Amino acid sequence: MTLNHVHISVCDLEAAIQWIREVWLAEPTFTSGRMAVVPFGPFTVILDRSDRDSLATLGFLSADCDADYNNVVRRGAVPLEPPTNRDWGARAAYLRGPGAITFEIEETMT
């Protein structure tokens, strides 16, 4: 088996879809009044309308953490932590996403 999607609950589905379009430049392949399907390469995030936001972190592998971080901040992402070399051998940054979702950009350091 292969992991291929995750469901994340959001209170404001329309705002979450708009944020992902504007900041991450990702386009849902399906939307309805209760859900949106957003592919990120081979992995899919399904946003479900709910009365509570799910606490989640979505991690993205990057060839250039600093450049990708700067690009999404320019498009409206709110920084939580700027790119920093981490103890686990990566350079990572964190951004506030819609609802209670944190977006992580991680570059493997060699």
C-alpha cells in the first residue's frame, strides 16, 4: 500500500481554497460545498468543511527553502519561523496556513 491522501477539517472551506490557490498556487481538482481535493504532486490533501479546524502540519520538500519561503510570503503567507538550519540536518521554515494548518518547507542539507 501507498499513502496517497489525508483529510483535514477546516471551518472556512472557501477561504482555505482561496489561500491555497493564491499562496501555494495549487488548484483543487474537485470542490463541493463540503470538500475540496487538492493534489500536491503524488500526494493529495482533502479539505473537509467542519465546525472545528484540524491541527495539522503539511511538509514540503524543497530544493531551495529560502527562495520558496520568500515566494510564498510574497504571495501572502504569514511566517511563523523563517528558514533555519535544524538539528536533524535540514533547513526548514514554517508558515501559517488556513484554519489550524501549518505549512513547512524543508530542504535537506548535505
